[in-house]
Amino acid sequence: MSEERFYGREFQVIAGLSHAAVRTREIKDSVRYYTEVLGLREAFRMFREDGSLGTVYLYIAPGQYLELFSGGTREGITGPDVIGICHLCLMTKDIRRSYDAVKAAGGPLDSEIKRGKSQCWMFWTHDPDGTQIEVMEMPPESLQAQADRQFEQNDP
């Protein structure tokens, strides 16, 4: 590939779209809609420290998920409790190289690289409008990679 394709870089920072995240008012109703109405399959659930359901991942395709968060209470504004899309996650094959590339380009970095509850590696940035963007690498031990393998084995 030519260097021009990656805007002068030898490395493609973003390798794909990992998931879109939606904060819901009633997560069980949303899971029912996306699974029963739209036909997505549940991949896994993550629970809060108090044991309540916090997140449900719905499988779209290998490495592609819709992430549903519970706890939305307000509409029409941004914030951690708003119903609707709450961030965009972009997948990378090399979290360190992607982090360094964003930094070198003068992009905003809202976090250091850290390991998530699902065992993925991530860092956060945001676009000019404030849209939260998670850049994520999914190592083999991550819940997402495990779900990918399960679905790949079960799909014809």
C-alpha cells in the first residue's frame, strides 16, 4: 500500500469498527428489541459491583458489536446517563502504535492506555464536537475475542 493511503503513515491507525454503544432507559426492553426484533444475538453481559446488569454486548459480526448500557435517565443532552448513542469505538490491531499516532498528530487524548473489564486494551479521545471515541484492541483473552471464536465456530 502506498504511504498516501494512510496520509503519510506506514501504519493504518484504525483497523475497523468494533462497536457502537447505546445508553438505554430499560436495558431488558432494549435487549429484547435488538434480539427479538432485529435478530442480533447476545454475546455476553457485564455486571456492576452491586450485581446489577450494567452492559450487554450484542453480536453483529466478528469483532462488531452493539453495546447496550443501562441507567439512562435523560434525553436530548450528552452525559453518562443519556439515552441513545454514547460513544463510538474504533478497533485497532496495535493499541500502542495507535495511541502514539494520535498523540503525534496532536489529537486529544482523554486517557492513557488501560485494560477494560472485558480484558480489552483501550484509550479515549474525542472529536471536535465532543463525541467520545474509544480506540480498542481486542487480545485473544478478551471477552469480545472469546465471543468471536464462539460465534465463528457455531456459524455455518
